[in-house]
Amino acid sequence: MRADDARITEAVIAAGHDGRAELVVELTYANGATSRVRLDEEMAEPVLAAAGIACIEDLVGRRWDILAGALDLDIER
């Protein structure tokens, strides 16, 4: 399984552990395996804006690496 094969198959807003909204994205790999990534508002907003995403439904079908900027921000925290 290669990470670069993953596509976004679902994107929803959910309550985080602190009660604030989070973006939850499901990734599906070429072999059918799935995983979920949670992004808080501070991480998701700049990445979505930079990618030109106006609504989260526009994420579905895109490669997972559209989120790479948010994941890098998380590592730096």
C-alpha cells in the first residue's frame, strides 16, 4: 500500500474533544484500506483556502496530499 495512492472519500464536520468543530477526512487507499484524519479549525482553514476549496464536499475525490500543509503544521506544534 502506497500513501500516495490514497484519495479522500469523505469529509465531514464533527465535534472535537473540546467541543469545537473539526474536519474529519476519510482516506481510502488503492487496496481498499481506509483511515481517518482529524484537523482542527486552525489547521484546516489555511490549507483549504490555499487549495481553493470553498466547501468540504469539494475535497472528495482528491488526493490525500492536499492536506499535507495541515499535517506539517501539526508536527510543528
